[in-house]
Amino acid sequence: MPKRENISMSVIRRLPRYYRFLTHLKEKGVTRISSTELSVKLGLTASQIRQDLNCFGGFGQQGYGYIVDQLCDEIGNILGLSNRYKTILIGAGNLGRAIATHMQFEEEGFELIGIFDSSPSKTGTRINGKIVMDTTELEDFCEKEKPVMAILCIPREGVHSILERLYSLGVRNFWNFSHYDISMRYEDTVVENVHLNDSLMTLCYRISNPNNK
Amino acid sequence: MPKRENISMSVIRRLPRYYRFLTHLKEKGVTRISSTELSVKLGLTASQIRQDLNCFGGFGQQGYGYIVDQLCDEIGNILGLSNRYKTILIGAGNLGRAIATHMQFEEEGFELIGIFDSSPSKTGTRINGKIVMDTTELEDFCEKEKPVMAILCIPREGVHSILERLYSLGVRNFWNFSHYDISMRYEDTVVENVHLNDSLMTLCYRISNPNNK
């Protein structure tokens, strides 16, 4: 793969969507697709799609289109989905439990190796076959297993101290469901935030202001 | 509130963050804040914040700053959080269950009035005191209760038929956790997508490409 310098985040954020859609086509047995067809199905322009893929060297042939299988694999490679980044989940409440059971980590570059909670009502229970450990075990576990990513499904108040511990244990990548602003605290971290409340409030605005397109 | 034409979505998406942060300040007893302080805490520039708020008529006074309580209320009003948009949740699996118990709908403009699932193992059970209804009851329920928003926590395959039913029952607003592209199917809908898989894959890319800032 030739190019690949500083790709803008808006391009990168479209890649998973391409990947999902191509996987879907593959499952349906589609072998080839033109950028025009792809654009119609995805609601983007064909030139946008070509531009996006050109950031990574470009695939497909003029007048022939893309080979679904191949393009899907290429995008999967660009995203790095064949990795098995060791991941721990902090917080085994409703949300943490849903994330642990709902996500197919192995297909998206990660491997969930441990689940932690500080509440005695949760530690010792099982989620998807994994025993929920007490957060007091975090240091021992991390020193041994060296996870590189942590999913935070705990309330904002609890994040600060856990984050300090995780950071000092070498964890620098976070999938953050809390409202704590991790990258303001530690600049050398990679953080993807999922702010469900923000999404819901945005929806509320949009329903309340139907003329604001 | 004077202005308020077509505000760009990027401005709107920052409002919930302002709102959350101001609520947090309020809880801590902070009564006044300058746009500079606000900007430092939020990692934005002061001029960005002033510009954003000016879209809605502007608040605060030069040299005095913002009254936390007042600005918080104003942003809440802009977002429309005092609404009680009647909402139903489709899908009482792990994710749906987490959403139903985790979110504080009443504080964010919504009221969860019904939960539906098609699986006999789920219907009849309770989530947060609410009985999970069978999706066969959807028509009766919607004709009587007239929900305006539906949360979709079902797999992509199941969305198409449920969506057609909801649309014909007058539901036009969706908080969509599935991978089905609702706005491609019905243009006159308001859809907020939460694509957890996309977020995880984006994180995978960013971990795999640490030089791509």
C-alpha cells in the first residue's frame, strides 16, 4: 500500500462504513461493484468514494469497478482489523455487560481479555464466560497480560483514579463511554468517545427544530 | 431567542458537550465562568465558543463572562430538553436493556413509554419496571400512544420490516443502533445513528497508525 500519510479523520471515519457495506455485499454473493453503484447505495458521490480510496493508493479499475472481495480485504487491512489488540473492560454494569456481549471484538481488531468492576455484587459473576474481576486485581493482571486498550463503562466520577492507574500501567488507548475527557488529561492517548447522551440530546434538538437540516 | 436559522450540525453537536460541562459546573457550585476558562476546560478556543453561542443570539457579557446557571438553562432550551417526546424501544437484548436502564431519558427530552421484542424469551419480562411487549402489539400501542421516536436496538436484518410498520404508524424520528441506513430508505426521517462497530474499527485504525493524528 503506497500512500498513507496524514489521512483526514473524516475519510477514516467513512472506512468502517465501506467495510460494513462490502462485507454485506460479499455475504450476499456480489463479486463486483462500480463506484457509481457503491455511491448510490451509500448515499455518497462516486467521486467522493474514489477520492477516499485514493488516499490509500486506489483500487479498482476504470470501467470495471471494484472486486468486492478484494476491496473488502484491503479496507480491512487498512483498518488493521486482523490485529488482536488486548483489551480490558472496566465497569460491568448494564452498559459494560451489553458491550461485552454485543460486540464482536475479534472481527474488529481486538481481543477482550478481562472484565473488571469494583462492586462486590458484580465481581465473581460471569459475562460471556469471563469472570468479572475486582479492580484491585488490575495491577497484577495488567503487568502480566499487558493490555493495550481499555473500554471505560463507568460513571464520570470513577474515571479519574482508574485512568491514572491504567495510564501508569501503560494503557494508552481507550474506548470511552464515560463523560470524562481523557485526552484533556493525557495528551499521548488515543481515545474514541461514545457519548450516548450527546447523541440523544442532538436528536432532541433536531426533532425540536425540523427546519434545521 | 432571536437568530436560529440553519445552524451547522457541527455547532449543534457541540451544544450537548457545553450543556454537560455547565451542568457539572453547576453541581459543583460554580456560578460564573469566562469564555476563556470555558475554552481551556473544553479544549476549544474562546472565539469558537463565542461564535457557537452567537448562532443562538449570544449570551454572556464582555468582561464578565457567563452566568453558569443561566447559560446552562439557555442551552437546555435550545436543545429542547424540556420536551417529553414519547419514545419506544425496539429490541430488548443486551444492548436494548442497557439503553433502557442506562439513559436518563427525561433529562434529555424524551420519555420511554414502551419496550418491544419479538422473542418469547424476552416478552413479559420487566426492564426498569416496564413489561416488554410483543412486537405484534406495536400497531395497537402506537395508534393509542402515538410515540414520535423509536430506538432501534435490533440486528440489521430485522430493521426493514419493523421500520416500514413504524413509518406507517407515523414514527419519523429514530435513534438507530442498527446498521440499517434509515435515511436512505425514508428521506423525511430524522435519524441519529450510533454505530458502535464503526467507532471500534476507527479506534483500531488509529492504534494501528499512531502517526495519523
